[in-house]
Amino acid sequence: MDLGASVPPVSPVARCSRQSPVAWSRPVRCRFLGAPASLLAVVLFTAAAPTDAQTTPQSAALPGPLERSAVAVTPENPIPRRVASELPGYPSEEVGTKRVGTVTLRITIDETGSVAEWRQPFLPDRSSWPRMVDGKSMLVMGAPLDPPFVKAAMNAVSRWRYEPPARAPIALYVKIGFAPGADGELLWHDARPPDPAPPAPSQTSSTGVQGGVPGGVPGGVPGGVPGGVVAGLTSAPPPPPAGPVRVGGNIKPPRKIKDVPPVYPPVAQAARVQGLVIIEAIIGTSGRVSEAKVIRSVDLLDQAALDAVRQWEFEPTLLNGEPVAIIMSVTVNFVLTSQSPAPPPGPPPAAPPPPPPN
């Protein structure tokens, strides 16, 4: 199909939604931004990765059809656990630039747990990312990164897999940080947008200094460069939280250091009951589970799930260098296998009555 003969020479931006959660070899319906509204095309993608048109947008992409129908993330419908993920490497073509910064994406998870849509929701995509340097909290600032970084981030998240959500689809924000000599780092994974939000394109500093960075932050060093470390965090650290802090944003899920698998109740196996139990757990400052309650129940399996989770242990979570209690949702999946015992046999049939006497 010759598109050039019917439209003016523009550089449209394609926003596509993958029809198949496994491959892009099926037709994908695209809308071209910047072209006439009547232009719709069906494009056949054969690659398993985002195209250049998706990673060089001139404006923030609009939500796709799946994201527009996404349901809210709630305690009863939490962000599911990732079961397969990878982080992008530093793009080889950018090694000489030594760029430092972040890429923020909006991803949508379908009912199978696949990442079915992804887009860049903010442009310019500038944000900050905290680091611990010599035991002190510093702020790494990154200017908008070039398309190779965006493409690397999209390639990675497109292959992520999750446990199926309780209700689907759900959408969340992902922020990946890039620094030379290391793989990308997952900095944000939450239904809320990352904080701080990227500034609007029209925002400028009213008190700039010679050698300053446009869009810089208070406390920056005059003559600094993009990717530098802001050390001007002079405010006193905030007081410790009064109660458990919910996992999300900069509070990452802790690493489990002791795992106790659940014991499949024999009565549930005999009844052929299986399913996913979701538990809200409070992890104390020592890393032990102090409280646990079921927020999504499966008959005959709840108590076995609670008994297992209460024995789990995690690395303590630190906030401003101090251990804090956290609250998060965990899942326990019960799946019957071919080796699961069959239901017990029923009682033997009753003996026939004796024949009547002659």
C-alpha cells in the first residue's frame, strides 16, 4: 500500500497495541499521530521488539485500548508478582556519552499476566532518582535520554511476565534508571506516577545562574553537568513513620531470605480445590512477618497459606538508613499436579439381601 501518494510528507508517530501477548507476528492496528484523522492502517509486525517509530515520539503517547479499560489497583486487586523479568543493558551506541538518567513507561498487564501495551507517558521524560553515596542520600539528576535508552527499556518490559491479576487489565508506571557500566535499575513499579513528576515543557527557572542546567533543582552546583549528583540536600531527615509503610514507589519489596512452602491440605486435594490466595502481610523491622490476613480467599486453602506466610523472613527494609516496618501483598498459589492424590474411594456397595426362604 502506497501511503506517500495519499498523505503529505509528515513524520507521524505510531501508537500500537499488540494483539497477541506472545508475538508481534499478527496484524496490529495502528493510529498515526500527525497524519490525517482518516488514515488507519493495518501493519504486519514480524519483530518481537518495539519499532523505531514507537521509541522516537514527538509527544507523549496516548493510552491504548487496553489501558483505557484498565481497572484500579486495590488491596483486593494488587499488582501481581513478576515471574519473569529482565532489565535492559546500557545501550552500546551510547557508551561513549556516559549519560545518566531515567526512562518512565506506562505498562498494561492483561488477564494472562503478559505486558500487552507500553508507552512513554511523559515528555520531556526528566526525573530524579535517589542513591546512597557514602551512607548519604544523594539525588542523581538525568536529562531526557536519547531514543536508544527508550528502546532498550521498551524491549525489556515487553518481555516481562506476571502472575495473572485478580482482575484485568491493570496499568502501572515503571521507571528504569541508566548509568554507565551497569545494567538498568528498576526505580519505580507502582500504580501511582513516579515522584517527582517530570516538569512541563514550558517550565523554566526564573533564577538561573551562568553555567547552570536548564530544569535544574534547588541546591544544584553552578557549572554542573547533566547526570551530576546534587549534594544540596540540607533539610533534616524526616521523622520515622508512625506505622508500617506500604510497599510502592521508592519502597521496594524486600528480598525473601527464608521461604516456607505451604502444605497442601489433604482435604483440599481430595476435593480438587486449587487457586491463588492473596495475603496482606506486615513485615516488622527485624524482617519477620508480624501480622497476616487474607484479602482474597480460596475455600480450604486460606489457613495453609497463612501458616506458610507467617514463617517467611525478609531482609529488613531501610528508610533514611533506619529499619522500618512495611505492609505489602503476597500471593500463595496452590496448583494440583498429576501426582496429587485422587479423592478417597466411596463406601463399598451394600451386599444384596438374602433370598427369601422357600
